Amino acid sequence: MLKIAVSACLLGEPIRYDKTGQRDRFITDKLGKYASFIPFCPEHLAFGTPRETIRIVLEERHKNVITVFSKNDVTQAMNDAVAQELHKIQNEAICGIILKSKSPSCGLGSTKYYMKEMSEGKKDGLFAFTCKEHFVDFPIEEEARLIDPWLRENFVMQLFAYEDALQLQKNIKTMQELVSFHTAYKFLLQSKHEGNYRLLGKIVANHEKNSLQEITQMYLALFKKTIAYKGSIGKTVNVLQHMVGFFKKELNSSEKAELHMQIEEFRDEITPLISVMSTIEFLVKKYNTTYLLGQKFLNPYPKDLSLRSMIQEGK
Ligand code: SF4
């Protein structure tokens, strides 16, 4: 089960300034089947609920937190609450963070900043900024961006891969386990970053005869960086062609033609990825191509999240 830190209001908790929540059904109903949530709300911790709204006001590079109507400077209380909530989520084995957009605390690039009374553009909210500083190469998104099917697919893939990395880190006992992990992730890594995928292969080959602990540490650091890259139609097509190349000798001519056509239609954004993947999976099972059967790229997350069924999932 995944463990994800989430802005409490997105879970439906009536914790916003006006005592409302803003439940996000994708998070609670879809991801909720596979995840437990660690809720956080720095503003509730600092000021209780209901509360006066706040905004971030820039003054000579300092971020001051000011209440909108009474104009009180509440920066210290807010910074203390951010530190406490950060400490809370750092103590959990989380594999991702989902933040509420536009909030002065939680917005991820969508928080309005002010200088005097004038808007100064959009940046990260205070808690989002702190999370990004402390959780490097980590799955972090805000719910508004997850409406985009491409970002959602990439984020969920990253969440599940990150969780696998945490489990490996916790349980690994032999070099063979690292080799098997890398083997299963080969095509997925290739679909993210070809150069890093090759470097990861070199790390696993371990020509320098480093200890298992050193190798695992090196490998997982680059693995986490690699899965943070976004996929693209071009990179995905490349991987699909590699997969087909793997068992093309077994395929008859009509199967080859069908796969070729489906990959082209995916490239031209006529067919969603799920169609190609289903055909590949069907043929992989038909010809019992064991190496491909174990590839995470075929099933990076539970199928019922249905994240590869829209054309907009490719970019
Ligand atoms: S956006 Fe963040 S600070 Fe605001 S209510 Fe939701 S969890 Fe609390």
C-alpha cells in the first residue's frame, strides 16, 4: 500500500479558512484504493479553523505572511506550523505528496505573491516550497495539475515506482535482487531517460566491485531522478518498438502489421496507449515471452486506474 501525504482539505476535511473541504475524488476514490493518506494543514495548525485568509507579501526578498483584512504579520506562526507539518511527514515512509493548488501554503507554482497591494506573479506556497527543498527527486504534484491526463499518468507511474524503490531499499539482501529490479524496470526507465537508463545498467554491472549497500544507494539515487522525468510520445514509441523487436521472430506477418499500425496510430495521436499495450500484452502472453511479461512498463500501476486510455495522455 502506498503512503501519500496530502493537503487535508483535498481529503474532504472541513479545514479551509471558511470551514469547508475540497474533496478530490481521484485522490480519495481512485488512489485511495491503493494508498493510505497522511493529511497535513499548516494553516489549521497555526490559526485553527475557521480563520482569516492570509497572503504572502514580499518585502526585500523576505516572504511575510499577512492576514488579508486585519493586516497582522503572522509569519512566525506560519513558519513554525510549516516546520511542524514537514517534520510530521518526514517521519512517515511516504512515496509522494499531493498539494492543494493556489493556497498560500500548499500551491505548487500557483500561489499568488504580493508586493504592497500589487500581485507579483505566482510561485510556490510556503509549505510546498519547503517540501520541494526537503524532498528531492520526489513525486510532488498539486491536484489542479493532475487534471491533465499526461501529468496524471506520469505522476502515478512515478508514485508506484518510488514505492517499489522504497521497498527495495528496505528489504534488499542480495545483488541478484537489484539485478531483478533493474531488469523489470528496463523499458520504463528507457521511456523516461535513455542516458540514465544506460548509466543504471552500468551501476548494476558493478565492475568496481562496490558493496551491495553502496551499489544500492547509488542505483536508487539515479533511479529516483530518472523516474521523475516525464515520458513523451516519441520516447514511448521508441520503447514500444524495442519491445516488439524482442519477440518479432515469433510474430506472424499479420500480428507484425497490426502492431506496427497501432504504434503508428499512437504516434499520430489517433489511438491511446492502452490499445497498443493490450495488443503487446496479449501477444507476449500468447508467445510466453517471459522477459517482457515481467516488465513494469506493461503494468506500472493497477489497471483500474485507467490512466492510459485517453489520447491526451501522450505528449
Ligand atoms: S490548502 Fe493547505 S493550508 Fe489550505 S486548507 Fe488545504 S491543507 Fe490547509
